[in-house]
Amino acid sequence: MDDGIDEFIVRFPLDFPLQDMMEIADELMRDGGIVPGYIPGGSGAFDLTSVQYSKLMGERTVILPDRNLISRIAAIAEGRARYPLDPPSQLAANLMAYCQCMGIDFEPSIAFHELGHRMGNDEANRELGWFRVGDAAQALAWVAVSRGRADGLGQLQPEASTKHDFAYPLRRWERNYVVALKIADLELSDRSPLDRAIALVDWMMADFFLAGPAAIFASMYFSPHAAKKRLMKHLRSADRERALDGVRNAAWDMTHLSELTRRMLHGDDPGKRYVFATADRGLAEIAALLPIDADEHQLEGELARLMGVWWPRPSADIVAARFNDAILVASSRSAPSGPPGSEDPIGDMILEGERRARDWSP
């Protein structure tokens, strides 16, 4: 009798490490650093059967990793990792083991641009060589490292050094850096948390443009319930260059969030599904709350729900309403062009924001 239930059979190779992979998948889904940019089924984003079925249906899952995970994958491949693995390295090993066994690709370009910006081109290209070696077909070796049965992948040789210009600043990062500098300036003011959030949105609409993921980042950062130290480190340090390093790092966090949003909303292949992976729990919490699927009629309610995680009522409703109004306005007009006569508005805003950050004293 036809009861309306579709059945399918998922097959794995005979040498597939099923028990290990079930453990790894469970750990990844419980970790908190794996954030799908889509709504997964009830069994979770990394359920083996679900992922295998999605491949049969022509869908491809792509991992968008942050810099810390990429560096730890490279360290394991190079033989520099310490055992037993620390939690971020364990996440990196689990993720690579899973992806190698399940045929899932990485898209690490933002991570390597961040690395090049922070450490220089030589280091970024060196780590890229080791990452590519680690990303080669050696699934069972990664499973052994992940399960603690091996201390390393064996004696490997890096690929020939590349000459990519990763240190060249991405335009997206520069824009997010402007926002991060503004967030820092408002945070160091004597305004209330709610006034800071409203002032940021008003500034975006009057003098900049609306950067949605950056605004969500700011809404968490300004909220009374935020763990601020994890999001913008050393902001009140007497060493103002150290404070600026924390602001730059926050701008890279925003860039990872905007990349996830951009690919989900404007990706070049509708058959791809994106998953953000990070060892930073604060960043993962923000990524998990990006309102990617809300339409304009549901947006304010969805934003209020998100803000309610971080803000008390009625502040959550006020912030959500302000963000919603800004999004609707931004969708119907061009972005502000910058100060009159400026040949490089973004560069000028960065210089002014850095000056204000350096001038602040504890």
C-alpha cells in the first residue's frame, strides 16, 4: 500500500569509517562553532544520511572557515600541532576528517586574506601550501588524528610556494573597518547602550551605508548582555595600537559574517549550501542569528526576536524597529557618497576613526 512516504537508500564505501564518522558528526553539531547558512533538517547540518542524500540531489556543501581554523589545519599538516589537541585544533581536525570523508569542499579565501593582512604575504602563502597538503585526499589519516589514534598525518611536503597578494586589503574589509572604528568610538563614549545602537544606525544611514551583518554584530556588542571582551579585544588598553588591533580583528569578524550572507543571498550557484566554521563562540552566536531567510514583511519581527536574545524589552523592539526602518530606506536609495571633495571617502573615514581611537585615554 502507498502510504505517501518516500524511501531512499544511502550507500557508503566498504572502507567508510562509519562509527568514527558518526562520532565526529555528533561532535561537530554539538560544538557550537558550525553555523549553516541555511535551515538544516531536524537531524542536523552534518547528519551523514542527510548530507549524502543532498549530494544525490545535486546539492554541494561548502565550508567557509575562519583564520584560526585554517591555521590549525595547516599546523597539523606541517607537524607543528601539540597533542592532545586543544579545542580549536580538535574542531579543525574533526572538520577536516568529516569533509574529506564526505567530499565537502572548503572556500578559505577570506581566511587567507585575513592572515595576509595580519602576518604578511610570506606567512599566508606558506600556510596556504600546508593547507593544500592537508586538504589532499587522506581522509583516514585525518580520522585517526581526530580520534586521537595518531599524532599527525605523517611526513608530508608542502606544495610549491605561491605568490598571492593576500595582504592587499579587501574593499569589503575596509568598509567593515570603518564600521568597527565607529562602534569603538561609540563604545568609548558616555552614551547609554541603547543610544549607541541607535546612533550607529543613524550614522550608517546619514554618512555611510547599511552594512547588515556589521549592524547585527554591533547590536550584540552594545547590548547589556554581551560578552564584549571576546568581540573587540583590548579596546580600553593604554596601548592604543593594541586597541586598534582589536578593532581590526573585529572588522575581519564582520567580513566573515558578510561573506556568509553574500554567498547565501547572491551566490553564483543555487545548488551550493554554505556552512560557516569558527572556533570563536561569540562570532558563531552572531552568525547563527543572521536573518538570512526573513522577507521584508517579517523582517522587523525577526529582528526583534534576534535582539531579544541580547536586549531587554522594550529596548529590543526599539533597536529592531530602527534597524528595520534603515533596511527599508537603504533598499530604495543609493549609498551616501562620502564627504564633498574627498577622493577616497573610505580611506579618509579610516584615518579619522583611527585618530579618534588613538586619542582616547583610559
